[in-house]
Amino acid sequence: MPSVKHRASNILNEYGAAQSELIGKAVVLTDGKAGTVENVWLDDLHGLRISIKDHDGRWPVSTIKFTEN
């Protein structure tokens, strides 16, 4: 059982790291929508999904590109 708890803890740590890296970053989706990441979710079927400020919907994190500074 300790290894299961360790794996679960690793998943939550990585999720928290992804949130802190993505929230507030300017991104462009592959469909042309652009804006800042508003929230990050862990989806059972699709993995990480994001929402973009002022756009309805949630998109897989694999569909974003970071804008250059």
C-alpha cells in the first residue's frame, strides 16, 4: 500500500506543478483561439485540460502553444 500512496502523491505533486506553470500564461490553441490559461483540470479520459479566459470550453493541454515574449 505505501507504493500506491507514493504514486498518488507524485501525481498530485505533478498536477500542482502543471497548474503553477500554466495558469496565467499566454497561449494559442491549434484552432486559433488565444488568451491566458484560466484553470487546469485533470480529466479521467483526456489527461490535463485547460480553460482560456473569455472562451467557453476546456481543451487538452496538447493543443496549446505558448506565445513568445
